[in-house]
Amino acid sequence: MVIIPAIDLKDGKCVRLRQGRAEDVTIYGYDPAAQARDWREQGAEELHVVDLDGAFDGEPRHPETIKAIIAAFGGPVEVGGGLRMPDAINAVLEAGAARAIIGSAALDDPAFLARAVDLWGDRIAVGIDARDGFVQTKGWVETTAVRATDLATAVAKAGVKTIIYTDTATDGMLGGPNIAQMAAICDAAPTCMVTASGGVSSVYDIANLKALERSNLRAAIVGKALYDGRATLREMNLAAI
């Protein structure tokens, strides 16, 4: 399993939100590119970046900062947040991102998703964010009546190869991931590589994810636990072997 540190951008800063609430924010740094370089030096193989302002506003807000992060990290970086138009996706990929993450648009506009997959293939990932098993959109502000497992099945049929599943109730809470729901997402989209996000706070959480024995559970995103020093990236990497 690959451990992927997260950099969430808000007002140009590295932050973490509790359960995705914009008003419940903790600032962890003022130089996102330096943070990206630090994660690489600590042994990160990949990096996960979200433009939170873009997710809330519906279009990217930090293109230059993201470009600097990608250059500083020097390895595969996946980027999401407000990528709801082809030009926005193209800009992120041309900046050097390994994958562009489509979130709300995957549910709201299936034709857009299909076109993106046709244009960029496996460089398109879909971020599925859900609470209590139901998809949330527009920066986790709106909860839909669509089950996350149904959306996972649909995007897999559309040709998507990577799903990033975030359980918003556990995100930033350090209480462990939603293990049962992670298993359900993996089973719903067996042709996709799945990344777990939300609640991963210790090496025991990594062990619990591995214990699911889902061959398509490829990676885990870790944010607050690393920033708060609850575990080191080295410890997480060792647990993931």
C-alpha cells in the first residue's frame, strides 16, 4: 500500500479541515512548496493536493501554487478541487500533475467525465466523498441521495481507473477510517484502484486497511495524523509494506 501525504490549500496556506468544514480550519504552514519538498525528503512516493477554495468556488484558485508544489515535490502529484471544466483539467495536467481528480462533476455531469476519460485516460481520477454512505458534492456542502457504491460502479463503467474515496465523517477526526465502507467501495469497483482517505491516524489503521485483503485497495491518504506528529511518514510506510 502506498502512503500519500496530503496538502490542502486554503488562502494560499497548508491547512486541514475537520469533516470538511471551512470554518473549522487549522493552519499547518505558509509555504506549500516547502511542505511538498519536505514530504519528498521524508520518503513520500506520491503527493495528494486539494485546492479547497477551488472545491468550494467551483473553479481552481491556486494554479501557481500548485505548479510550485509539483516542481518542488519532483514525483507524482495528484490534484483536485474545482476541476469542473476541460480547460481546468488540462491546465493541471500541463503543470505536471500525474492525475487530475474530478469530484462533484463526476456525479453532476457524466458526459463531462466520459469526455475527460476519453481525452486523458488513466490520468483522470474520481474523488468520491461521502457521509453515511451517500455522496457529498461542492466541497462537502451538499449531501445527495446517491449511494457512494453506486457512483463507484458508474465511474468504473465509464473507464475510470482510480477512485479516491473520502469518508467525510471521519476526515480530520483521527478516529480511524470507515473500514466497512472502504471494503464496499472496493467491491463496487473491482476494475479500479482505490485510495482510502479520511480518518487514517495510526499504523494500526494501515494494518486494518490491509486486513481487508482487497487487491484493488492501492493507497491511503494521510493528513492530520502526520501534521500533528501522531505518526511519522517512515512509520506509516513501514506499516504499509
